[in-house]
Amino acid sequence: MKDDPTLPEADRVEGAPHPRETPHMIGQQAAERAFLEAYGAERLHHGWLLTGPQGLGKATLAWRIARFLLATPPAGDDGMFGAPPPPATLDIAADHPVMRRTQALSEPGLFLLRRVWDADKKRLKTQLTVEEVRKLRNFFSLSATDGGRRVVIVDSADEMNPSAANAILKLLEEPPARTTLLLISHQPSRLLPTIRSRCRELRLAPLMPADMAAALAATGAEVAPHQTEALAALSAGSVGAAIRLLNLDGLKLYAELVALLGTLPDLDRPRAIALAETAAARGREDRLDLLFVLLDLALARLARTGVTGAAPLPEAAQGEAAILTRLSRSLDAGRAWATLAQTAGDRARHGRAVNIDPAALVLDSLLHLRDTAATFAR
């Protein structure tokens, strides 16, 4: 594996260490245990599909598995003292040569398949192409000479174009000897069914607040204790999403949105316009994206409040529970908010596709909130 770590990396989350630089895993013991059980029982499948929402640590787990496989002698290499006991952890020594080589992107037994830098357009490619998959031929021919294990990490399989997906499928159907493929997928339902059927799935779970706090601390993020539960709620237990919220001041943005919900059904129009203009400022596309994500989340929490009869806890902003309860007092209200979540999301996606003014698009969404709230206020 050789790459240029100085270029932008498609699989790196801004503000966090790269998964290859993260030696330990937090909150995903079940997935690790499932892999180790298969390994210990000598049922090591050649293809593994690591699934779950983005930011749960799938790439970190893939790199841990890769290092473990490359640093652990294959079955049959037991030496004169017989087979060692089954490993209880994926950890390897911090000073192990495999650890150093993977962090430096120089491990010959590992191939990282990801979107690459487009030198002509000066940006990352939007898809993982078949040209990148074809580089595996050279990798397999060069790495076969030592007879050891080989590992391929695909990060992420969701980004493969059809030709790349078909090439990976062929590799899964006819895997080279002593080769393990680790496919990372945030939305496995979008993959070819034949790819899914030829892999064993490891599904990662959302992190609970305590694990979220530990994971954020491991990235070096500075988070106040009272923010951890709000981050866990808004990020659906995803460390990657929580880091994005921190980078874009998302907790404050959601608090502003909840405060605006508190003015319904009248809607504080000047406040709504200010929020729309701030989020839609030129060069702040990332903040605009986040606002629509948070708006969708607020609608989902409103729907849940009406359907279950109680606001979701923990609160993601001060006073949120009281506001959600007032606006969604019945099952009918919950259903109406759920319907609005679907239609508002569709309108926002269409509006952005046809380049409607972003501020107008945000304000339109807020006005539909007002109309739905007014219906049940009457």
C-alpha cells in the first residue's frame, strides 16, 4: 500500500484523527467479538461488510481488523510449540512494524481502495472508479511472493460506480488466496444484492452518551459535560456526526431552531428570516446542509413526541421537551409532523437541485412548520 498522505483524503473526518491513526475502538465490542469468534473458529470469511450509519467507527474497525490479520500468523504457522490460544482482542503492540507501516501508508500487504485526488480538477473524485479497482491486479501480483495475508479496505463501497462494483463482485466471487476484503458501507441497501450475499455483515451500533464522551475525548475534541448528551441525541450516536456538529457550531444552530419552534404557531418572522440568511450566506454551504439536517431531525422528534406521547430524551437543547410536547400533543399531530418531514425534505432537495435561493428555501420550510403548527393550535 502506497499513497500520498499530504493530499486531501476522502476517508478523513475534519477535526479527527484518520481511522488508521486510531489504535483503539470504543463502544463496538459486539462487532469485534463477532469477528474474533469467526477467526478463532477458523471460519474467517473472505469478504466482510461493515455497516451502520456514517461516523460510528466502521473505518476504525476495518483498520483494526487489517492490522490484526497482517500481524497475526495464519493458521498452520504454529511452530514447534503448537497452536497459540485464540486471541481475545484485535489489539497489536504499538511498536509492531505493521502498526508503523499502516500509519505511514507503506504496508505491502494492505491495499486501500477509496476515492482519489483528481489532479486536473484539483478536487477529490466524486466516485470510486473501476480504474482504482484495476490497481488491485498489481497489488495481488506483487504481494503474493511472501505467501502472507493480504487485506483490501474499500472505503466506502457506497461510492463505487457500477463498473467498480462489478469488478469488486468478481473479486468476491473468485477471491485470491489468503485475501480478506473489508467493505465499509453506510447504506448497504444500495449495494448490489450479490455483493451483500457474498459478504458476512458486521453491523455497528450507535454509541451511548458515555461511549460518545470517551470517543470524542480520544479525538482530542473539547466537549463540556452538559453537551455530550445533546451531541449523542443529535448525532444518533455517530462520532463523525458529532464532530461535524462541533466543527459547525451545530449545538448552537439547533438551539436557535428550537427557540424558533417555541414561537409557533405565530412564528417570529424576523427571527426566521435572520436564521435563513445566516445559514444561506455565501461560502457557508456546509452550514446550510447542516441546518436542513437539523430541521429534519426536529421534525422527526416532533413526530415521535406525538406518536409516543412523550418528548424524546435527553433534550438536545434547553427547553426542547416542553416545546415539542406543546406542538405535538396527539397521535394525529405526530403523523402530521412525520408527513411534513417527508414533504419538506423532498422540497428542499428539489429546490437545491434547481438552484432556488437558499434563504428563500429555508424560509419556505419554516413557513410550512408554521402552517402545520397552526392547524393543531386551532
